[in-house]
Amino acid sequence: MSHDTTDHDTTGQGSTGRGPTSHDALRTDTSGATGYAVNAQYYDLIFPAAQRDAMRAALTTLLAGARRVVEIGSGTGQFTETLVANLPAGGEVFAVEPAPVMRAALTTRLAALGDPPVTVLPEEALTAEVDGPVDAVVALHVLTHFSPADRAALWDRWAPRLNPGGVVVVDVQAPQTPVAVPATTVPGRTLGRRRYDSVSEAAVDGDGLVWTVTYRVHEGDRLVSRESVSFPSFVVPDEVLHAELRGAGCEPVPEPPPGVLAWRANRSRPGVA
Ligand SMILES: C[S@@+](CC[C@H](N)C(=O)[O-])C[C@H]1O[C@@H](n2cnc3c(N)ncnc32)[C@H](O)[C@@H]1O
């Protein structure tokens, strides 16, 4: 499949504005200012339902009893909703989301819930602040934006804030090594007369990938529109994450639910007051 682009933001999620082939020079976009400008409108419509449901089930299992939860990169809030639903009385969620377009979807979703105990933080993960210790740090589908140095800073920032026994949850990264991924069509949802899907492919770029995702809108047999974004992606295998989190004072949760990795803060270490 060709790397089509549109007149819109063609560098897409987490882009620094450099070309998609300069992966080595790319770092996490910590501003969130331009990220997801194209993606946001399609996000919930093309997210695979089975994957969403598996993640929701995993959160429900792993975060049982967690009162204070930080979510890094809440996006449109499809998992924030689950975090809220599982809170015990008096619990609260801090939803960190730097991209304004995603945050718009997030706040709209949360507002529709009534008065959920969610504080939306427009900073990014390395600058967002929460007062006091937390019971869980959830980072789903966002590690792709973090370079190794930024991941180290991420764990340095959030692991010490975990109460003993507190949990870190991330999605299993795919692929686990920087290998090219052929164009793959992912069916999405229907809204009114129109059907949405996406075609994703990845090219190797140094020790990372550049993903190109084409969002397509169909009506009957007619292709109504298509627009593509390309964005750099950092690749990290499970064993590297295990080493990083162990270094941050957390032990892996044995046999985590499908689709996620999880760690718990060592009980011997003090939480942050
Ligand atoms: C692929 S979306 C995932 C959204 C949501 N977690 C989900 O799984 O549906 C990644 C989100 O992370 C956000 N993000 C990117 N860089 C970030 C950073 N440095 N700190 C916090 N969030 C970030 C993006 O703005 C985007 O909304």
C-alpha cells in the first residue's frame, strides 16, 4: 500500500514535525499540541471491539480496590470510563491527556457520565502532577510515543508515587521487535449510513518503526474518503519493560490478563506521602 497523505497533518500522532524517515532524531512529542489531529475523529470508530473489551476486563481485574488511579494518555476516554466504573467509594481518577483534540473527546465522554470523580490534566506524563500517592498507573497504547530515555523518566516519575502493592498496567507491545508489518485492514464500526475501517502498516526505521494508518469511510460500495497519517513508534519487548519496572521497584504480576503486562510496587518500599 502506498503511503498516502492528505492535506491535513500528515505526521500524525506524537509527531515532532520531522519527516517520517528520521526516526533516530525523533523523540516523544511532549507538547501534545499537534498529535492526533487527524486520528481523533476516527479513534473510537476504528478501535477493535475485542481488544477494547479485553483491556476493560483486564483493568477490572487488576485495579480491584484501587482508590487513586492515574491514567497516562487517556485519549478519548474509552478506558477512563472503565476506571471510573471500578472505583470504590471516595476514589478518583487523574486523566493525563496532552492532545487537545483527544482531550475534547475525553471531557465530552466524562461530562456525559454526570459528575465522575475524574480530574483531567492537560499536561503530559513527564510534567503532570498529582498530590500524594496513588494505587495504580495505567498507560494503554501510549508507550509507542516514549523513547527509552523518556520511558526511564516515566517510571522514575510515577513508580515512586505508587503505594506499596500499587499496580502499573500497560498493553503488550506489538510487534516486540522492529520488523516491517504488511498492510492490514482492521474493520471498524458503522455510524448511520457510513462504515469506518483502517489500514495499518509499519516500516522499519533504525531500531523503531514508522506506522502509516489510513482511515477510510465507506457508504455502500463507495469509498467516501481516506486520509493517512504516519508517525514514529518506539518498540519495546516485554523483557525490557520487566527490567525497567524491576529497576523502578516493581515486580511483575504473574499471568496477567490477556493483552496487558502489570507490575506491583514492592510492599517493602514506602509510598509517597
Ligand atoms: C493511542 S492513544 C491511546 C488512548 C487511550 N489510552 C486508549 O488506549 O484508547 C495515545 C494517547 O496518548 C497521548 N500521549 C502522547 N504522548 C503523551 C505523553 N507524553 N504523555 C501523556 N499522554 C501522551 C496522546 O495524546 C493520545 O491521546
